[in-house]
Amino acid sequence: MIDVRGPAAGPTAPAPRRRTARWHPFSASRLSKALVTLVLLLQVYPFFWLVTTSLRPAKDFAAGNPLAVTTHPILDNFARAFDNGDIPRFLLNSALITGVSDLLIVVLGMMGAYALQVIGFRFSRLVLGLFLLGVVVPVQVALVPLFINYTNVGLLDSYPSVILPLVGFALPMSIFLFMSFYTYVPKETYEAAALDGCGPYRLFWWITTPMSLGTVATVVFVNTIFIWNDFIFANTFILSTGKKTVPLGLQSYLGSMGSTDWTATFAAVSVTVTPLVLAFLVFNKAVVRGLSGTTRV
């Protein structure tokens, strides 16, 4: 008789034991999380301390621990801040200079990158090298020549005297960012548009510009931070009180011989940094998309 059950099964090998991951306090993921947390605390705590100090009574700040958090917040410091300085005028001047500078940086940067990367011409690499040399030129080198030239042509103590150098020193990095984006735009896109009758100008305004909005947001946000906080150009070329920007206006809160109303000063600083904080919260995602857009379309 044939055994339909088949041959007897031999002894089976024992299943391999799974190695469980050992917990290590200094693993790469834990170290990276700890580092990110430390950087976040170093970035957030100064702003938190600034806001809490601006709400602190002056006597409490002078007599107690300056790093302590008040339990009785007040708003009198903001009233004194507006009384001691023309904060609305400072904010308006900074907003005007920042807005015009950002507009010129974006338009000129996009046009320069489009001409260098998309259109191309003879000696375009040389021109690009000359632009990038501006990255390594310190701004202090241009202060004295610009002051003399502004005095000769009558531009001293005016908004253009601050806007022009800010735009000039920001253009190299702006052109570099836009060129990095244009590198990853398929050439077929321009060829297809050219076959449909688009010239160089229509290619720029109708094809390139809409695709560059993410990079535009990045360029605007990065330059807004530096332009809003600029002190060296404004302090050198602005002479009248009515044209002072935020960094210059905050100087009026520092009294002579150490007699400074610190809580009112911190209140003024809190008001003047609020536009930057709001801009960061609004454009945060756009900036992240813009930075990733420089490497892919």
C-alpha cells in the first residue's frame, strides 16, 4: 500500500532569533533632536524675554532679577515708548525703504538671471563672475565713496541714498538664487513657448515669472530681514530725524550717562520687531517651498 501522507517530515531548523534594537542614549536621532531643541530654545527665548520685559514694571526690573518673568504685567511701558519716540514714523520709513528695495532686488535679480541663464550671450560667465564678486566685497568699503558722491549729486539724506546700496549689495545673491532655479527649468518649456510665438519678453513675463514665485518669496523674505535691520547705511546717509528708520529711531531711547528707561526701550523693540515676526509666520511655508524650488520645478 502506498502511503498517501507523503514522506515523514524531518526535523525543522529553529527560527532565527530577532535581534532587538538596543536603546542607546547617544544615538544619532536623539542627538539631532536634542540639538534642534537647543537651537529652538536659543532662538525663541530671547524673543520671549523681550516681550515679558516690555510688560514688566520699571521698578520691578530695576530692583529685581532682570531675567525673571513678571507676575503683574502692565502696558504703561508701551505708552512711554510711543511718547519718547516717533515709532509710527520710524516704521513707515523702514517699510518704504524695505518695500522699494525688495521690489528692485526681485525685478533686477530676475532679469539678470534670465539674461545670464536662459538667453545667454557672449561673456555671460564673465559677467556672472563679476556679479558674484559682490558677495565678498564688504559694505564698509563703499561708505566713504558713496558719501562723497551723494554729497556731490545732492542725494545725501534721502531715501535713494539708502535704497541704492542695499539693492546693489543684495543683487549678487538674488541673481544666484534665480539662476539656480532657472537651471532646473526644462529647455523644452521655452522651446514650446517659442514655437507658439513667444518672444524673449513674453517668455520672461508669462513663463518664467509665474514659475519663480517660490524663489521670489525666498528672496523677499531673506532680504527684508537684512534691510529692515540695516543700521550702517542708514546711520551714514540719513541725517534728519524725519527720515530715520527703526534701528536709528531706537537710539533715541538710550539716554546719556546710563539713564535709560529699559522697559520702555524693550517695549519699543517689541513693537518694531512685530512686522518681521508676522512676515515670518505668513511667508514661512512659501519660503520653504522657494528653497526647495531652487533644486526642482
